[in-house]
Amino acid sequence: MSMLDSGPATPGLPADSPEATPLTVDWQPVVDFIRGGHSFVLTTHIHSDGDGLGSQSALAHALLALGKSVKIINPTKVDDVYTYLMDGLDHACAAELDEARAHLPAGVDRAVVLDVSTRERTGVLDPLFREQNLPQLVIDHHVSSEYTGALCYIFPRSGSTGEVIHSLVRALALPLSQPIARALYTAIYTDTGGFSNTATSGINLEIAARCVGAGADPVWIHDRIHQQHPLGRLRLMGWMLEGLKSLAGGTIHSSMITLDMFAKTGTGREHTEGFVSNGLKVAGSEISLLFTETSASSCKVSLRSKGRYDVNALAAGFGGGGHRNAAGLTLALPVEEGRALIEEAAVALVKDSHSVS
């Protein structure tokens, strides 16, 4: 008997129970929410990644299989490497509220928010949903999730939102079709760092195997995500690595991307996914920081870590969040100032850890 078929000792836990997992939770409220709706709008976070888009795609195909109408509206453009996830789906992006209103089909009666920890991360979509008084379902796995006022199913113990959607598809008694399998494999594969980070587990490996059995092609997906980039992305990575800094005796590595680098390489934020992990490839490195300039007075910070260092706690101190070993935040500071501030906090984290151990 597989881990996914063994079932919980005490099924039916409420979604807000700290012991709840996608396999033990009572999915009936979500099943009722879905079966009671006719037309759905789905969204995920700004600068969406493989987990957000894969979860969105899988759920969209599941809803279509149930005879529902589905519209995907995201706050930012889908990265070229993930456009295959939108095949066969009605999708759009909207950065402005009027634009989002124009894309919203008449008669929509349900909204689903995926892989999002705060309302702000949906851009103009949350204001749109509230303006339209749409009942909302939130499905996420971030430990820092702050969503309230919606039907929330949040599982910080899960390695990806895709893992959660897999459980929901089962609760809806739907088969694992090829489009759903490909989308879920993408979600799980990307958020576990290609099954290499601490989010990797026997459960999500088994789900991935089921997805492959249902038609997901792991070689094709790997090639599409990792080997179809524009030349400018590689040049951008080279410039970023040229400025890599080593701190705290080599425990921390910090890098930066400026607007000028984007301009000179013909790239944008959508081309930087995975860049932050390069800092962890250095021998002895346990924390990697990437600072991305978003304007003359703001920057985005991506944080990754190994083992004992909790970068979620570090990010939370500056209004960000995520997971223990992967987090992010935005600062209303010029990138150089933001870099100095977070580097100082990261060095203090390492020193405090050494003083305790």
C-alpha cells in the first residue's frame, strides 16, 4: 500500500489544525464550494512560478472536467518557459484594475487564489474579487500566509501547492488526466528545486511518479524549464555572479541585479527564477541572498538557506515571508541600501546561531 493510499488514522481534520495535511483534512467544504459554482476565475501571485502556475493549470483542467467555466487572470505575464501550462485554457494578465475588469467574464460566481500568502501578492486581482463580492477559496502552503475572510486551505507542511491540489483532485473523484498530471508534476518539481531541497518528501516523490504514469514527461518538462532560455538570461546570470559577495566566513553569499543589467541584456524579472540558488552552490555556503532592483527607490530580496538557518524568520522581520529555507520580501529602499540592511541582518543571524550552538 502506498503512502498516498494508506489514509490518516483520524481523517477529517479542519484545515486550520496544525496537524492537518492534504491527506488528513476534510475537503468537503471545498468540494461543496466547487460543485456549487458555475463560473470560476483563478489567479496566483505576481511574477508567478512553476508551483503557482502548475497548481492553477491543474485546477483549471479539473474544473473544466466538472463542466465548469474557467478564466485565468494573473497579475503579471506568464514566463515563456511556463506558457505550456496555459495550453487549452482561457487566460490573461492584468496589471491595472480596469484591465482586470475587462477580462472578467460576466456571470463569474467563484474566485480561487493559489500559492499566495498575502492579498497584496495578487496585484489588482484581490481588489477586483472584493469589488465583485466573489466568494473566495485560498489554497496555499506558505507558513507565513496571512489570508483571512475567505475559505482558506493552507498547509505549511506540504512541499508545494501542487501537492495540495493533487489531494483536492482526488477528493473531487477525478482521474489524473495528462494535462492535470503535467501541471502537477511541474508544480512539485519546481518548488522542490527539482527534488533537491528540504521540501522534497516521499509523498511528493510518489505524487510525481503517479503524474509520470499518467502522462507527464519529466524529460520534456526539464528541458522546457531549464534549457529553453534566451541568451540574454545567461549573460544576466554571468553579470550577477561576477558581483557575488562572500560574507560571514563564506556562510553567506550575496548577489545583485540592477535595472541597468536588465536593460543591457534585454531581460526582465521573469528571467531570474532560480538565480538566488546559485549562492548555495559555493562550498560552505548556507545562506544565499539576491537583491533585484525594481525601481530607483525599491528592490526585491530573495533568500534561500540550508539546514538550520530560518530565512523565513529573517524575511518576516522586514515584512516578508515564505518558508524556513526559501523566503522573499520587498523593500522601499534603493537596492544598495537594501542590500546593506539585509546583509547585516543575515550576518547577525549567523552570529546568533553560532553563539547558541
